[in-house]
Amino acid sequence: MDEYIKEERKRAATKGEAYLRKEITWEEFIDEFNDSEDELVMILFDVIEHEPPRSGLFGVGDMGWQQYLDNIRSAIYELEESIK
């Protein structure tokens, strides 16, 4: 695997975890990875980019929000596994 791809995947996984911990914003993650050409990074990007509303008319509620977070964790796991 190319070192650049490996480093980008590692950085994306780290930033994805930071996003889950609310240490970075949605915008910060999107700005950093919007031009990535790596398939696994783009899976995480896509999940984060499509953050659903939590409440209101189109809100996903608690179960839907948990599914969204689980999807992020799954994408991070795939990134981490790919660089082992």
C-alpha cells in the first residue's frame, strides 16, 4: 500500500474519532477530506457528510442517531484495519 494512502487513512480515522468526541466540527472534517480520492476515506466522508437531523419533522430520533454513530464507527474500523 502506498505510504500516502496509509497516512491519509490513519489521519481520517483519527479525525473521525475526534469528530465522535466532538473535538472537531462537521465542517472541519468535511473541509479536510473533501478532495480525497481514497475509497475508504470517502466512505467515512460520506457517512459524516450526511449527518441526519436529530429532532424535528425530519429528525431520526435516538435510535436513528445511534445508527448514524455506529456507521461512523464502522467506517473508522475499516480504515484502521486496512492499515495494519
